[in-house]
Amino acid sequence: MQVLSSVVNYLLGLGAAIFVPIIIIIAGLIVRMKVKDAVSAGITLGVAFTGMTMLISFMTETISPAAEAMLKSTGIALPIVDGGWTTMSTISWSWPYAFLMFPLLIIINVIMLVINKTNTFNADLWNVWGKIFTAVAVVAITKPHFGAAGSIACAFVVAAIQIVFELKAADMHQHRIEKLSGIPGVTCTHKMTFLAAVMYPIDCILKKLPALNKQFDAAALKDKVGIFAENHILGFILGIVFGVLARYSVANTLTLAIKAATALTLFPVITKYFMQALAPISEAVSDFMNKKFSGRTLVVGLDWPFLGGSNEIWLAVIYSVPITLLFSMFLPGNELLPFAGIINIALAVPAFLVTGGNLIRMIILCTIFAPVFLWVGTAFAPFMTDLARTTGAVSLKAGEMISNSCIDGPIQTYAFSHVFKILDGEFIPLVILIVWVVCFVFYYRSLTKEAKQEANN
């Protein structure tokens, strides 16, 4: 078991840009792609992941200091450190049973494919840590009641349920993702899409307002304001705004503006490499499935970055930075100082999917749901801090606590793990879980109906 754990940790240590392409190459060979085509697609996907990671890091390094400067100017001080998703991933993988999540995910995926309960082949095994993150919280909550062995078993049951929901979410979003991204045969298996289910009823209300029920994506914005909606110009303007809010000097403000313009200009460029890598893979997988299972089309589930060419996502992300900072200052119950997770993709992507890229509704939804990330991040701080100290995964000062201001699928993650608080007489997490499941069912039905209508047209 220690050898297997070491092998898994080694592969994970290579990073998503290497791990995911390896999975894609293996999958390509299984569906009988030519070796040169499978290797080429895998390497191109690695290039795309690396390029997107570089751009996100560049954007984070550009905006985070400005956000920190804004907070310093207010004099705000909150006790919980924001470690971002990378720190949460490191802490999650330090759980002794983490590597067992791989076979659980693969077995469930295969079973659901065989019994025709999903059409998604999840190639995003690197993000299995999202299930581990939920499992860690379940163990912390249930251990006093079920003991060590019982809490671990409970954690894996909850993780299995999450895996099923991830596959169903990937199925229901596939047609909309293909329409929005222009990439056929792929979908997103990341749990950040779970937030779209709770956004759905609110978006239904917003769509009833005539002013909000019109197409208003980045292209429509460009038609309205012309050159001011061009990526480089818009990025420059947003950089100027951030520089002013951070009270930067003129030189630093202009530098920030150029860097923001650079990021927004290059995001769509990198996305083209995702298309180049994924098109032959999705075609080969579809051909293979048509031969094995008549009438079925298999799609490949991936992490979110292949959606990164959508300008609407980045406009919503940038908008959410000052909004999240503002909420952190005054939100009752928040003890988390947002910093490392301030570039909150997990807020913008579900808003993008549920609205179909309508910028105005995306901004409204991001405003409504930004506080959720702060509350959930605060709630998870004790578990993540305890695991970090126990395993030594992250070095913390005495009395210091750590969490994340951009926990993926925050409502689902909180509900799935904290529902066991009913054992302590707390029923609010159970109510939240029921609300989320009901929203998910109605959202699933809506997207399934939409997909059928589009297929018949």
C-alpha cells in the first residue's frame, strides 16, 4: 500500500500539465488512435494547460498585490489565512487514505458507463483531490460519533456520491459547453459546476426581466461600445481602475494596466490549443463508442481551463475581486481574509454556464454568491488547519488558521460534509443539502430538455 501511495504521489507531483496528458494519451491508444496522433494530442494538451496556468499565475501575481493594497488601506485584519486552492490540495493529499480515491473514481465511472447512466469518460483524474477535500471534512465531523474506521467509511461513501453527481453534471452541461466553447466532444467534470444548480432558480427569475433576457455576451458588448470592448483595451481600462483603487503611482498603475491587457488578450489564444488537442481525441472516442455501443456518444470530461477563451469568465472574475474584498470587510460571520484565492474561477465558471454567457446576469449572480465562499471558507478552517498541523503538510504559526476563499462548489461541499452535524442537533446543513439536491434535479431536467430540443432542430 505504501508503494502504491508513493507511485500515486509521484505522478501527482508531476502536475496537471503532465498527469492529464498522460491519461489522454493512454485513452487515445485504448480507442485505437495512431500512436503519433495520441502523443501529439497529449503534448498539445500539456502545452495548453501550461499556457493557461502561466497566464492565470501571471494574472494572479498582477492583481493580488493590488487587492492586498486595497485591504491595507482599509486597515482590516481577519484571523484566517487564505491559502488558495493549491494549499488546500496539498493539505488534502496529506490525508493517509487519499490515494484510494483514484480507484473509487475509476470504478464508479466505468460502472456508470457500462450501465448507461453517464456518457462521460472522466479524464480529469488529477482533480480527484476535490473528493478528498470533502472526505477530510466528513472524517473530522463524524469521527467523534463513528470512531476512526466508521468516519473513514462514511467519508468514502460521501465521496462516491459526489463522483456520481460530478458525472451527471458533466452530462447535463455538455451540449451547453460545446455551444459556448466551440469544442466538440468534451465537458467539464470539475465540481465547481455544482454552484450553477443553486444559481439556476435565481437566473430563471432574472430572465423574466426584459432587460436581462437578451443576448449580452462579450461579442454583444463589443457591438455596444466598439473598441472599448476589445480584449486589450478592456484589460487596460480594468487595470487602470484597479491601480486607482489600490492607490498606486501613475507608473505602477500603467504597468498594471498593460499586464491586465496582456492577460485578457492571450487567454483566447491559449484556448485554441485546447481545441487543437481535444478535437482528434473526442472524434476517436466517439468513433470507438459508436462501434462498441450503438447509438451512444462518449464525451471526455476535463478540468475547466479549456473554457478559458471565454472573455465573459475573466470579466466576471475581475469584477468579483473588489466585490469579494468589500464583503470580507463587513460580512457577518466571516473570519477569512481573501488573498490567495481572490482570482475566483469557481464563482465565474458556474455563472457563465447557467446564464449561457450573459454578462449582466453573470455579474448579478457573482455579487449574490460571493459571500457564500467567505462563509464556507470560514466554516472549513478548523478542519483544514487541524489536518495541516497533524500531517505537517503546511507550516503554520502558533494560533494561525488556514482555509480557502474559493472552495469549489462551496454549497455542495459544505452540505455533503456538514450534513452529519444533525448528530449534534444542527439541522441547517441538512436543509441546505435538500435545497441543493432539489435545485440540481430541476437544473438537470432543464438542461436535458434544452439539449433534446436543440438536437431535434
